[in-house]
Amino acid sequence: MKGSYMLIGLIIFLGPILFIRNDLVNLKIQTEGRSVLMEIVDKPNFCVGTRAKWMMKVKYGDLIFSKQISSSYCESHSIGDAVEVKYLEGYDEIVLPDENITFKFISSAVLMIFGIYVIYLSFKSK
């Protein structure tokens, strides 16, 4: 039982570490970045479904960025549309204005704390 708590705790703790770096970059872009207009150059023609992960490509100058979007965002925009995004020079990520990066960051941190708690339980159990 002690070993399984330790393994589960490590998985719960280490999993969010893979995402927290990206969350920190996106949080920096959201707070320090500036709003710019980018042109949609590619997106799916058919975007129905809530569980699917849709991607669009936007162009800013000579740069092309890929961004995961929701089904409703995909349906409400077309190729050639200019959309407002947050951009910070030197980063290859963009953030949509209504994207809640803070929630993603807090969720990752809470999962890491829970993983530490499960590891603590593995040492405390008999």
C-alpha cells in the first residue's frame, strides 16, 4: 500500500510539471504581451464537437503561430479574418484575449500540491 501511494503521488506531482512551464509562458504573455491583430491562414472547415481539439494557424508579419481553439471560436471565424490575440515578442506562443491562463496555472499547482500530500501519506501509512 505504501509503494502504491508513493507511485500515485509521484505521477500526480510530476504530471503537471510538464504543463506548468507552458502555463508560466502563457501567463507571462497574458500579463506582459500586447494585443495585436493576426490573420487566420488555416483552420478546419468543419468544427462541430465539444471534445475535439481544433487548431488554427494565424500569421503576424512573417511569423505563423498555431493555436488550439474551441469549437465555437472555430465556427465563428473564417480564413482571412483578423483576430485579436496577445503576443510577446521572442515567444512562439500566443494567447487569446478571453483565455483563462490563471485558472490553468492554479489547477496545475493544486495538482502538484495534492501529489505532495499523497507522497506524504505514503510515508505516514503503516
